[in-house]
Amino acid sequence: MKPTVNIIWFRRDLRLADNAALYYALKESKNVLPVFIFDRNILDELEGRTDKRLQFIHNALQEMQQQLIELGSSLSVFYTTPVEAFQQLLENYTIESVFTNHDYELYATQRDTAIQALLQQHHTAFKTYKDQVIFEKNEVTKDDGLPYTVFTPYSKKWKLKLKEFYYTSYPTEKYFNNFYKQTPQKIISLQQMNFNEVDVDFPKKSLNVEIVRKYQQQRDFPAINGTSKLGVHLRFGTISVRKLVQYALPLSETYLNELIWRDFYFSILHHFPHINNNLAFRKEYDLIEWRNNKEEFEKWCAGKTGYPIVDAGMRELNETGFMHNRVRMIVASFLTKHLLIDWRWGEAYFAKKLLDFDFAANNGGWQWAAGSGCDAAPYFRVFNPTLQTEKFDKDLKYIKKWVPELNSFNYTKPIVVHEEARKRCLEAYGKVLKKEK
């Protein structure tokens, strides 16, 4: 006779503490079986056999597994497609309910629809919960119910709503005795999935309170350790956004605003799904004639443009999977405005390289830089990399770290002249955006 279980399906929420779906699973039922799926629909699309994000996920699973073993339970980890994984689970268990947290990206919603249909055939409930954001979908809208497309009024309504919203942590630990008891199962190794292990010094999960307190003053200077670097932990849910909001509220409204930007971009993704289809938020921007010079794009990717702040940022990204947010804006502006290369090329490159890659925020950031997004920088704003350097890295500490050959004959000459590139950009944008002011 098959054991009867309820399943907690971990995806972007790799933690046992303060996890919405896990809380409801453990509170409502017994014999909760923890499941994670290395999704071949995603992994088979990765280029190469080394990916720092995969290593991060594996490390997080190992940490969770240690906690579960101490509780007499174990993760069940699959390396297959989600449909095939659940077909195996249905063969081995009688499953009453599957609990999981909302996921908002296009593939995720399609995946969940397929899983729900499969479970319905077996009279198994599929229960999903909000976890990776504070507010989602239609929870923060204008008074007439329409979505916000400008951040500032959205953030004001968000903060008002927070005052009346219960957002404290979910006390999952109260129900830890409801995990399904089983002997520990070994987590599949990266080598067994034909991926290489990577020795990466990932950012710590703990929040540095002093960094948050000084966030407004220090966040724009890449040479200073002035940002939390918790993006990858938010991306994969090894830390709760509710916990970060609780920290930020008394310490830094500027840091809180960064968390609100996440919710804002998820809201845009929900209300304007055409951005999932590689389209500009503001559709007239799809008429721009991009130059799309492949040689110049490759130099941008490699950090060999001859503009030190741009090159430093790209080299930092390539080596670490991280890039300082101020520098992200500079390199994105340079690609789209100076080189007139389609923002989608940069978006796709960041998607491959960033540890904290998240479609909603990545798409929002790139469209902001290109001028095509909601609440975006106007098309005629073209960052001057030299002035940005003088303002945010005047002592060149950040640049020299990543571009050690800066003052030697080996450093590449600039691939474009700023004023000429700016003029070319304004002409190209102006052809299709003459009415914009």
C-alpha cells in the first residue's frame, strides 16, 4: 500500500523558515514530503556545463537537507521535467495536496498549469501562496483599479497598504514535527547532471544592519561595500522578503524602496504580459533601428570598450556573477545609447551571467535604460561614462580593481566617441519618437 503524503514543492523559496507554502502545508496536514526538481526544461537550455546559480541552488539544498535530516525527514530531489517528476511521485505515493508558492514568469505559469491538470486527474489539490513579494497582482492599484506604471505613486500606495497588512514571518518551526519521516536521500550531484562544480564565494545570507543604515549615502559608489548583495538570496528565496522589509522599515527608506521596486516590476509583468514576448513596454520603441554591431557587442561583453567604468562592470559580472547597481545602469545605457544595440541583447547576456537574474527586474532595468520601459529614463538622457566615473568612482578604486591595465599601452582605445555616439543615438530615437518630450 502506498504511503499517503502531502507535498511541499520548493522552487524559488529554498528555506524552511518563514515560508508561506511550507507553513500552510505543515499547519494543515501531516506527512509533508519536501520535494525539489532540477528542471530539465530549464537546465537543458543553459549554455556550457558550468553555472554559478546552479551551484548556489545546490548549496542551498544541502543546507536545507541538513536541517531536514535533524528533523527525521529528507528532501526528495529529482532531475527531470516537473511533469515526469510528479508522475513518479504519483506512482509512489497517494498525494492528498501539493503546496507551493506563486511563481510569476511565463514558463512558470505554464508549468504550474500543466502540473495542476495532472494532479486533478488524481484528485490531488494544488495549493499556491504568495511568498516572494509583499504585494502582488492586483493588491496595489490605483483607486480605479488600473495598474500603476510609474514607480513613485505605486510606492506611496504600497507603503500605505503595508500599514494595514499583516506581513510578519510565518512561524513554520511550530509545525516541524509534521514533516514526512524517512531515511535521508542523497541529493543528486552536479556531476551526475553533467554540470561542473564551481568554487564561488557567494554573498552571505545575513543582513548587515550598518550597510542598510548607510544605504542612501553609500549605495551609488561601487568601490564601497555599500549594498547588501542579497539579490541572489532573494532570487532563490534563501532569505524572506518579509524579513528584509522588517529590517529596512526603521533603518532606511531608500533600501525599502529597492524592495518595493521588486514588487513594482512583478506587478508590471502581471498587468502587461506582452513584455514576456520580447516586446518593449512602450511599443513605439520597437520601431527603433538598432545598429546591432556584433563586434562591438562582443567587446562590450568582454569589458573591452575603452570606457573604464563600463569595462570594469562587465569584467566584474563575468568573473563574479554580480554587478553594482549604479554600474548596471551605466553599462546598460552605454550598450543601448552609445552603441545603439538592442536592449534585448543586453538583457539576454545579463540573464546568462547574473547570479540574481530575475526576469521581471532584469527586463524592467533594461527597458528603463533603453527608455522603452515604464517610468523609464527619457530617450534623450544618455549617461556620460566619464562624468559618471568622476561622480561615483573619482579615485578609480573600483575601476583599477577590474581594469588593472588602465594606464598602460595595453588598454584598448574607446570604440566610440561619446559626443558622436550621443548625437547618433538621439537621431535614431528621434526618428520614431518625435512626439515625445
